[in-house]
Amino acid sequence: MKLADLDINKAYTYADYLKWTFEERVELIKGKLFKMSPAPGTRHQLLTGELYGLLWTFLHKRPCKVFIAPFDVRLTRRAQNDTDVTTVVQPDICVVCDPSKIEARGCIGAPDIVVEVLSPGNNTTELRDKYNIYEESGVLEYWIVSPQDNNIIVNRLVNGKYVGSRPMVAGDTITTAVLPGFSLDIQAYFEQ
């Protein structure tokens, strides 16, 4: 089967997703198929790897775990059955503090933190579609990293809605209530 063989107007489930063997990476958002960008560029990879490394070092031997793409995150509040799950995403980085959400095929339910590093061509999906689904699913913090602008916007869930920070730039430090004691120096992060 090839990606081109799929009907883009059809709604799909995680059960369908598990059957696909084509090379292209895809995500499902509310049953709709989204083709992921080609392999990320070097700066995207460096920034993703750097933040993953900082989080992994901080979380080592702590209850919360950090994961890097490709890692399936099935966003659902009710359904556990593969045929009922219609949203499967692969965030660049996610932090999961509830061990019951982690299983052999990835994460089922909302991670505590999701980080997406923008790439040319995927900004619409990241900024609109994923923002909405992460908010609806109860992701506590959604960080959007912009390599082009050297900034990070942190969206925090407050009463079921995201409240976004101003763009965090050189001279700023990100902290998070989800991971007390963790801090990210923006200038040092983007200079690596």
C-alpha cells in the first residue's frame, strides 16, 4: 500500500494506522490524515536533541519520562480500543508523568508537556490543528519552538484553555510547574 492509495476524505482510526506500511510519516487528527514534513533539517534536529537531552538529564531516575519522535501519542479521553482512537500524533518531544499512560506502543492519553519544533511547511498544522487537539486533550503545557525566530511560546492549560506566554527570547528563562526545578535558558539553548 502507498500513501497515495488512501482516500484523504475518509476518516481513519489507530487500527488503520497500525496497518500502514508506507515510508511516509503521517499523523491522524480527529480521523483526518496529515502527512508529516520530510525529514527535519539540521537545526530542527539539533534543537530537538538539545532540549530532549536537557529534559532527559533532569528527569533521569525521576517518575516523569521524556520521549522523542517518532513516538506515537494517542490522544483520547475515553476510548482505549484501537478502532475508536482517531488522533495519533508524534510530537518532537513529550513528557509523561503518569506511568499508566506509557505502554509498548507509545502513550495513550495526554502527555503533561508537548514540545513541537517548527519546520518550514508544518507551521499550520502545529499552530492551529495541534494546538486545538492538545488543548482539547488536556496537555498541560504545549511549547512551540521557532528556530527561525529563536523563541519559544509556552501555552499553559488554565481552566481547560491555553494561556500563552509572550515569545520567550534571549535573556529569558523558562520554568514549569510540571517539572519543579527545571529551567531552560533561552539564549544558551538557541546558541548551541
